[in-house]
Amino acid sequence: MQAINLTPIRSDSDYEIALSQIDKLFGADADTDAGKFLEILIILVKDWETRNKYTIPSCTPLEAIRFCMENQKLSQRDLVPFMGSLSKVSEVLSGKRTLSLSMIRALSKGLNISADILLKESISQTPEEIDKLCKKASLLPLRAMSKRGWFEGFANTDVKEYAEEVFREWINLLGNTQPPMCVFPKATRQTEKTDKYALFAWCVKVLLRAKEIQTPHYVKESIDVQFLQELKKLSLLTEGPKLAIEMLKNKGIRLITEDHLPKTHLDGVLISLDGEPVIGLTLRYDRIDNFWFVLFHELAHLINDFDKDSTNALFIDDMNLDAAPGLLGEIERMADDTASEMLIPKDQWQKEISNNLPSTQKIIELAFRWQVNPAIIAGRIRYLHKNYRLYPDFVGSGEIRQLFKTVDSNTQNLK
């Protein structure tokens, strides 16, 4: 073994020499002379650091995980038992996803990584894209947000000055939940006129409200034909929309109603809250037919497109836009078709109505037979004929928002 200079540490120079020697001996067997020298050196270094109050720069949680992977020759797939899925492993290692407490416990136990290291805030720092958005908080529709009480505690004159501070606080309140970054590159049913900063803020607000609601875990198989039929029947009841919230909640689906912000051109969203689905509705058009179609459209996205393992599951819908050609257009067309089929099957529609304009009595008769609100039938006829003057008394104008006033009044504003 190469001679080791084992002397007391009395200076920074001695300290650096000792660290260099530790680096050379690191990994030596404890029963060998080298291992014994290593142990003595570590004791001397710790004593010097304690006496001189050294702060040792430690690794980040991500660096600790990568070190264990390299040291134990682990692949990303080997981390699946600790994180839940390969996509989650990939998102954590790329810095796109923060560690959950369950992940931290599993990694600490399975890979023998100190929980103190994994719990450090360095892994949950604001991503660069989010940081850029926070710095542009002054571009948000602050007046509209303030009017709703989103900046409670701040005078109107202070809102612009403290907008970034408050918005960063909201992001922090999301915790491990990833903010909806894909609202920018992957919006599904929008135009270039959409104010994407306002849209981002709206999504964050919906996620924060959703986090306050406790639900069982969502199981895709539970949203079957029978469930959808029972949900559809609620449209016949005056309180049906409110009852739908509870029915969906019992299946692990959070439904939030929140007025749209200016220039968001928004009717509904489907968004992921730590892998659990959240449906947000703006009630932009206060009609019975609009409420039920938008709700079932988002449920169609949930059935056809939602991935629990992805933190980037987000579907933004301006229902004024017909689906455009291309991949995203196909997704939207499928969601439209699925929603229409769930509410009124195509074969029944073609058999009873097709391109005809039925009498109001006929609509009532079909509504009773099909177990749907007459507004849904009238609304579809209006849409297919592009004539929104038809059946004005049948679509339930002004009957939805008032139902949710009591629901929203019980929800605390963001602070």
C-alpha cells in the first residue's frame, strides 16, 4: 500500500490533502490497512469540519438517485417498483416530475438513500418554463382575477406589483403536482387568439381547488356503459348537474366549475392531478344542453385519451371550434362522436329524427323514451342545422349557473 501521510489537520491545506487521500482510498475494505487509514482520515476530517463549522455541499436528490443507479448498475426499468411506472421514472430523471412522499419512502428503503437527501427542495425547484411564466405574471388578466377575490388581502393598486409573488405561491401550493405546461405546445381545441397566460392561470386555479377535494383513486374500468347511462339520466333532474359532481367524485373524478378568464375562449378541460382526472367547466354558455355535452365531451377524452401515468394529460376545449384536420383534429372528432353516442346513440337519432325538425311534443316524447333532458335533443338539432334560433325555450338558458352559486360560495378563494 502506498504510504499515507497521517497527521493532525491544522489548516485548510491539511484539510484539502486529507480529502484527496480519502478520495484515493474510497471503497477500500474495512479489514485492510487502507480501510483502517480511511476510517481514521474520515474521523479527522469530520472533527475539522465540526470545529470550523464547514458546510459540506451535498448532492441533490436527482444526483443521489443517479449515483445509486450507476453504482448498482440499475436501469430506468429497475426503478419502476419505487416510482410506479416507466414514464414516471423518465419524468423524474429528466427533472419534469418531483418525487412524491411514497416515492421517497420506497427509494430510501429500496436503494438505501437517505430520506433527508431525497426530501431536499432542490428537486422541486420551479422548472425553467414555469419560472419564465411567473416572471410574466403582470401579463395576466389581473383585474378580472382580483375582482373574483384571487388576490385576497391585496389592494387593487398592489396586485400588479405582487402578482409574481402570489402566483409563485400558488405554484408552490401545487406541491408535487406538475403545472399544465402542455397547455402551450399541445392545446387541442384553441386558436392563436387564446391568451395562454390567462389559460395557464385558470388551470392552476382549477388544480388548486381540485386538491382540496378528497376522492377514491380513479379506475378507468369503473366508467362503464351502465355508469354513463345513470349519469345521463341525471340530466332530467333540475339538480342533475350538482348531483353529477357527487356521482363523478365517487368514481375518483373531480369536477370543478370556474368562470373562464378573458380571452381564454374556454368551455372545458380535462387535466391531470398527480395522475387523477380533473374536469374543469367554465359554464361559458349558460344552457342545459351545453353543460351536458361539454361534460360528456371531457368524459370522452377521459375514456379515449387519458393516461394516468402522464403528468402532461391536458385537453383544452373551445367548443365553438369544429375539429380541424390532422392528429389533434381526429382526437377532437372522436371525443365529439363519443359524447354524442353516449348521450343519444346514432342509430336512435337517425331512426327518429335524422334531418327533420320535430315538433316540441315529439322532442318531449323522445326525451322521455331516451331518458335525457329535452334540451340535449333540441341543442343537437340546433347544432346540426346551424340554426340557434330553433327551440329557444327548450335548451334551458340561464338554468345552470344558478345551480352552482351555492357550490362555489362554499369554496375558499386562493390566498
